[in-house]
Amino acid sequence: MKRILEELSSLRGSRPRVLLCDDQPINIRLANALLKGDYEIFMATSGMQAMELCEKVVPDLILMDVKMPGLNGYETCERLKQNTATLGIPVIFLTGLQSEEDEVKGFDAGGVDFISKPINGTVLKARVLTHLTLKLQSDFYRNIAVTDSLTGLFNRRKFDSELAEKWELCKRSGQAMSLLMIDIDYFKKYNDHYGHQAGDRCLADVAHAIRSNFHRSYDCVARYGGEEFACILPMAGPEQAVMLAKAVCESVARLHLPHARSEASEFVTLSIGVASVQAPGHSSTPAALVALADKNLYQAKALGRAQVVGGIQVDTAAPAPLP
């Protein structure tokens, strides 16, 4: 099983992340000493601190003490399961409680297992290995279902779910959100001239160049359909979004992919429409943001392609094009 976990970790490019939550530092130090050689460890001494860390680092597994001041382990787990960003994180309870009633309460709260105190190192390592392997296997198959096989980017299905999720996140926090709609200029002519295999290679190369510009874990870069891509940028205003869009255009231009049938350049280029909302509200919708980005994309094409056109939407206000 350890070999399987290592292979899954290698595929995603990072070690599994484990969050230790206990109000007793000695228990955290003990668990850390047992696990730090195999996993990336994060530590919290309260339920509130654990929830804040989960939002930032999204651990693959949580080891949670039951008895803590403030929010106890059960209450913390229940809150994590109410949040779409953290509900998939398995929680193992660390407890000295032994009754059947306590175990039922833990499972009802969303826990996946119990480890009795005092901690047995062999048992702890075996349980952590088992649940991490199950979690990474689940993530792997889930990612296959939401990944475009040609480009390696998220697919349209994932884009739709991410757009709704990130919209609600920015709505709750009152922060800006932006969207990029990207189109490869004269791609049909590229396919007709170079052939579909060359077209597939072009799509994969362009997708890689686009993705290289986005470094925040919560940005979403997807193949929207055909030769069109989309990038969801939570907590990003119009200036940052337009700057990123221009960087994306430059990244693709640097590929110097010949395009003999393009009317915009001798190389493959992009047209990008940018839409931003200062703070998602009740009178604005994700669909309106997509419509504005699409409108600006078509404007970029009408102006000669190989360029970026941006706009701002404040609830239902009319878009204001950026130069």
C-alpha cells in the first residue's frame, strides 16, 4: 500500500499533506515525529485554527483531537463537512473515549476512523497510510473525470462547477472575481492547412503555455470547447486580469508556432475577452460574467484578433471596455 501511495503522490507532484489538530503540544510533537518523514505536516491547536488552515492548504487528511476548548473535535469536523472546499478531507479522531456512543457520534460528525490514546505509533502510521491511500485514489479517479485528455486542463464540466463554487466564495468574502475567455485565432484554417494531428499538438502546446501563467492553487484553467479556453480568477480585479491575459498572449507568441493561414500573424496567436465583477452580488450572476467575457472576446476578434479586450461588471451595470 505504501508503494501505491508513493505512485499517487508522484503523479500529482507533491507529498500528502496531514494536519495535526490537538490542544496539547506534546501530542502534536509525538504525531509529528512519527509522520514527518513521509508527509508534509501542518499543525493547529484549536478547532478554529484547523478550519483556517484547511482553507489555505487543503490537507489530504486531518488527525483531530476530540476534547478541545472552544470547538471540540466533533463540532470542528461537522463544520468542515458543511464547507464544499473541505468536505472531502477525511478526519481521524484521536481520543481517549472508548464508548460505542462516542464512536457513533464521531461517525455522525463525518469522521472516518478513531485512534485511541495513548497513541500507538504502529497503529497511527498504518491508519494514516490506509486513509491517505484511499483519499489519493479517490482524487485520482475524480480528476480523470474532470480533466481534458488532450490538453491536461480541466474540462467544461469542471469549469461549470468551479465557476459556481468560486462565485459563491467571492460573494461571501466580498472580493472581486474575473474571467478570461481565450480563443486560438484562425484555428480552423490551422487544422485545414496542417492537419488534425498538428492541430492537436498545437492545442496541447498552447494549453501548456496558458497554464504556466497561473500559480495560485484556486485559479481554474479549463478547455472550454474546441480551440477555446477559460480561466477563472477568484480574488482578482480587472487590472490584474487584463495583465494576466496579456501575459498569456505573450507566452503563446513566444512558442513561435507557424500559422501560414492566419490573417493576424505568421505565428499562432490568441484573442482574449476579460470580464470582472468587483463583488458578486444578488443582482449579478456567473452567467452574466461569462456573457460579458464572451462579448469582449468577440470584440477582440472584430478589432483584428491577437489582442485583449477587458470589461468591468458591477452587478447589472453596463460593461465598460478597457483599452
